[in-house]
Amino acid sequence: RAVVLAKLRRLEEALVAIERALKLQPKSPIYWWTKTRIYEVQGRWSDAAYCLEHVLECDPSDKNASHLLIELR
């Protein structure tokens, strides 16, 4: 749901949807990536970096998250 809402540029609704999903599965790197992307579109770089840290906690081998986190910092 969050992905569809984000594609429709309904970003605040997308954030609400992804927060609900994260409450159910807080260790899902896919959900953390989704939240990262929403924050990127909003230009909320520090929030996006925070989410990438969670991606890496869930999946330390995610090279894309590592590289993007370096760029955001």
C-alpha cells in the first residue's frame, strides 16, 4: 500500500502505511527501504539515513544501503 501511495505522490499517507507495516514487521529491510525512498522524495535526508541504518541492522550485507548511507552523510 505504501509503495502505491508513494507512486501517487501521496507521501504522508504512504508514511502512515509504512509505519503500520513496520509495527507488524520491524525487522523487514524492504519496509525500511520503502520508508527511506519516501523520505528521499521529500528531501528528508537525515530521516532517510536513519532508515538506512535500520536496513543495515536487518541485513548487514546490503551493499546498496551501505553506499547510499555514505552518500547521505
